[in-house]
Amino acid sequence: MKAILYDAPRSFAYRDVPDPTPEPDEVVLRIHACGVCGTDLHIHEGEFAPRFPLIPGHEFAGEIAAIGSEVASQGGHWALGDRVVANCNRACGRCFHCRRGQALYCRTLVAYGIQMDGGFAPLMRIKASELYPLKTLSWREAIMVEPTACAVHGMDVLSVRPGADVLMFGAGPTGQVLAQLLKRNGAASLTVAAPPGPKLALAERLSADRVVAIDRTDPELHRRALRDISRNGFDYVVEATGAPSMCAEALRQVRRGGTVLIYGVYPDTETFPVSPFDLFRDEITLKGSFAQIHDFDRSLAYLESGQVKVADIVTDEFELKDWGRALDHAWKRQGIKSVMLPPGS
């Protein structure tokens, strides 16, 4: 089969690789769609500890094409042709954090599409224990199950009190989902601030009570607009842009006794200034949310029920052979979210 294969950071090709065969506890998926995530851009640069050679892609959906010899005996009720998505993250189950029930903090956490071959290919193998059945979702909608699971985990971390006044910076694909969850889980009022364009317009249609256009050349413009909305700041501020300057902006907008959630994806080289006095004096809570590991079931419940809507988030399609074009499209922040399609999908 032909797949996108990276030999090193920024070095990839669409080339022949061996067809995967399942280990006894694995299945082989025929991939029908795989989402393009901001994490894939970091992997392209060699960030987030990828292991090369690597087939990227961690937001995949497909049907079962082959089943390992021990899957049934281990309780896996799967059949050829079943439509599925799969949790991309895998913990060791043995380390200090895993034994405490904190698998997401596992020191040797690995992920398909980052440390193991992922879904930018027609076929991929994966542990059968990671599978979840699809009911009504289309393939385009199904690639949003993993991002939605990340947003569900973000909601767990944030723990919004009912009746809250919430501000979110950013309106990217996962932010669109998070905004809908915020409205359904405690936010009496939700303001979304992001650069003007299709993403902000979609947030206004799907979730936000108010939107504010961010002006990167003159921040005082959006600061004034936010002060007009909530003069005392916001109970919760979510930073979902991945821009360090917006972390400081989030701290500027949170009210005394409030909470800031760093939800955007950052490499470990980024920093931003924090005033210990402000945290101490105003009793600000600063939290972070990283990925997910046990949230696919709730993600599917939201999506399959239509409580969270994702059909309009996926705006662009690319064939696998055009990964270079898809990368350029993503770097230029065109569209909202792209999906990679293997031949014949």
C-alpha cells in the first residue's frame, strides 16, 4: 500500500510500505478518513516526541478489515466490516500514575500516529481493546470523535460551576466543540474571541452568545469590547489558540477568584509571563488540559445524539498523495479543518 511516511522531521514521502497484519490482540482497519490536527504540524517539525519512521494521523475512522486470532477470546465482539473509531492513546498500565488510575499522566504514554503508525494510510493495525463502534456518524463526522474526547476531558478539568460567565479565546476545530460543551455544561453566558473569519462566524452560529473579533495589531480594541461585555472579568477563561501572548491575555480577562484553562497546544519551548502576586492576591486558579485517554464513550454519546454538532467543522478534503498541499493549507490557516482520504474513500 502507499502511505505518508516520515523518515525524519520535515522529511516525508507518499510511498510504498508493507500492508499491516494484525498481532493476535489487534485488528487491521481499512481507513476511510483521518483528520488533520494541529498536533500533526508539530510532528512535522519533530515536536511532541514522534518516533521515526512514522505514518502520522491520530484522528482516524474506518472499518475492520482483519481480526487477530485472540481478539474474540479476549472479549472483543467484532466482525469484519464493522464501522469503528479508536482511541489513539495508550498507557503502560504499570507505572506510578497508571496504578493510581491516572493513565493520562503515564510517563511512557504513546499514541498511534505519533509514536506508532497511524491513519495516513489505507490500512493500519491497532489493539482491538481501543475500538469503539460507530452508529450513525458519517466518516467526516467520525474524525471528530477524538477531538471531542479531548474537549470532554477539558471540561472535566475545568469543572464549570452552573451559571458561569465564560470567555474562550480561539475558534479552531476542537475549540468549536469545546464551546458547545461549555454551553451545555454550566456556561450561562459564553463569549468567543478570535480573529474575524469563518471560524468565528461558525462559533457564533453553533454556540456563542457573543463573539468578539481579535485585532492582533491593536489589542485594546478587543479588550474594550470584552470590558463592555463583562466589566468585572469572566469566571472562566479558556485559552484555545496556542499563541503564548493569549495566555497572558487570558489572565488579564479572568475575574478575581476565577479560573484560566490553558487548552491550546504548545511545544515545550514556549513560555509566557505570570505575576505570582496576581495569582496570590486575586486567588486565580490556573489549569492545563492535555489530550484524553478514557473519554471516547462520552464523546460518541454527544456526537451520535446530535448534542454536539461537527458536520460544518470539516471544511476541506485532500487525498493522501496531496499531504504536502494539505500541510500548506494548514500552515496558512485556510478553512477550519481538513480530512485526509485514502484512495477509493
